[in-house]
Amino acid sequence: MEDIPSNYIIQQIYSYCNRPIYKKASNVYNAECCVCNEGRSKGKKRRLFYYPKEHSLFCFNCNRHWKDIDWVKEVTNKSFLDIIRDIRSYNGEVDYTEINKPQTTEEKKLILDLPEESINLCNQKECDYYINQNNEASLVVKKALEYCTERRLFTAINRPKTLHISVKDFIHKNRLVIPFYDKGGKVEYYQTRTLNADEYPKYLCKGGDKCLFGMHNIDYDIPYLFLFEGPIDGMFVKNGLGMAGLNLTESQDNFVKRCIGMESIYVFDNDKNNKEVKDHIKRVIKSGKRVFIWPKEFKNFKDVNEICCKLQLDEFPWKYIVANTQQGIKALLNM
């Protein structure tokens, strides 16, 4: 077989890798590795090198070496024949629009705010890299993927753009990381959840002024906002918002008030044996708020996520919540 045109490889580097650059003096192309995503040095270093003369690539972070054709197969998931067809139809020109493109504020914010060496569970290649390490990190990533799959977090209608797991962070190590994005798509806050039923604390949070989970994904054609205690339940309802607590913070409340023409409905967990929570719900109702009252058919379920897992649903219908919403004396009698 003839050598693969270097311009074709270069184009794949610009398409799949972050921050590619060309080092003219040594005729080497350098970028962030899209297989391991560079771990702790993500966004700071470029450890992937492409050597056109040798038709090979090497990453100094994951210590992987590829012939150019093998690298393309791995990062594109294309077959050998598909790649050959691509090459034959390739015009030989490289789109340089992404070269040396500076990171946006959103990209920097995402990198800076997440726990140390966060692994993107929505990136199959990044997960495969850690799984194949056959060490503690691989077990943690597998467990996190299994948890998210069982809880249907990868397919939920209102899921976040990414979910993460950190295997290094001192505080949030081995905990599922759920980012809270602001309206501009920046990570303003995150909540981490233990993957072990007997581990406490169950939830930890970090960030500045707590925003609402899901506020970046609001459909303004739906005239309701559904306020959940946590983000996981909010993932399964259109316009589901996670408070990460029982109460709205001042900034969260200000955001809700700015959504003019949209009515707020509180959807608390079905935790009837918790007197503290019951007393809180009564106070919310007495303050004039509308609250979802759990119907009899769901009396044995704790929350929306449990229902969706049991019924294999990726969306809990928001109209059902509205139909079972009450306020005032009627809500107090039926709660």
C-alpha cells in the first residue's frame, strides 16, 4: 500500500484534537491527544506528536505509538476500507481555520472548575483509554459507566452536556461529577455523588454562587419550570431544574423570577417518613407555592428517577406533573 498523504492525517488532527500547532523547524505537528485527553495536563500541554516523514504518531501522556493509518482508525472508528475511500475522495487541501484557535472562556471555565483529572464519561475514547489501563482507575470508570447506564443518565431527556468522574481529586475522588451550566454554557457549579450506597456524605458541592441545574436547557415554549431537590430527577423532565437542596438560593430565585410568564412547580421526593422534609413541604405550600402531589399509583416510588428506571423511560411527562399539582388547603390535605 502507498503511504497515506500527510495532509489527510493533518486534517484528521485538526478535526479531532484540541489546539493543534505546526512546528516548522522540526516539521512536526503537535496537539492535545484525543485518545487520553491528556489527564492532569488537559488544556495546558500538547503531548501528541505527528511525524510526517515517519508516518507515525506518539503521545507522551498515554505512551501510545501508532502508524498513521492505525491512529485514524482508532480516533474515527472507521474501517480500513472506509479510510481508503476517504483518501481517494480527499482533495488534498487542509482546512486551517482551527489552527492555533485560542480556547474560549467556556472551555477554560470547564477545565478549571471540574475536579482534578476529571474523566468525561460521555467521551467513549477517553473512557476506553482508562478502562484499558487495568488498574484502580479502570475499575472506577467502569463502575461510573455502569451507574450512569443503570440510572439512564446517558439517555435522559434533560441530561447535562457531560458527566465526569475524578480518580485523583482529594475531596471528590471516585464520585460522579454532575456539572451545573449557566445560560451561556459555562460550568458555574457542580455536585458530586457517591457511587456507593453505604458511603457518606452522599452529595458534595462546589462552586461560587449556586446556579440551577438545567437552566441552560430551558424550553421557553413550555410555560412551567419544575423545581427538583437534585439534578438527577431534573434530568428526566423537560424544564426540570435541580436546586441541590430543598430551598432556592437568592440567585436561583432571582433567575426563576426573570423567567416571566413561566410558573414554578416544586417536585419534592416522595419521602413521607421524613418529618423534617414533610414540615418543609408544608411551609412551601403555606407560602403559596404550587407543589406536585404524589398520586397513589406511585406511592411506592421515592422519586422520578426511580420511576423512569423501573418503567425504562427517558422522559417523565411534564404534563403529568402539572395535572397532579396542587396548592393551598387542597395540597395540605393530600400531601
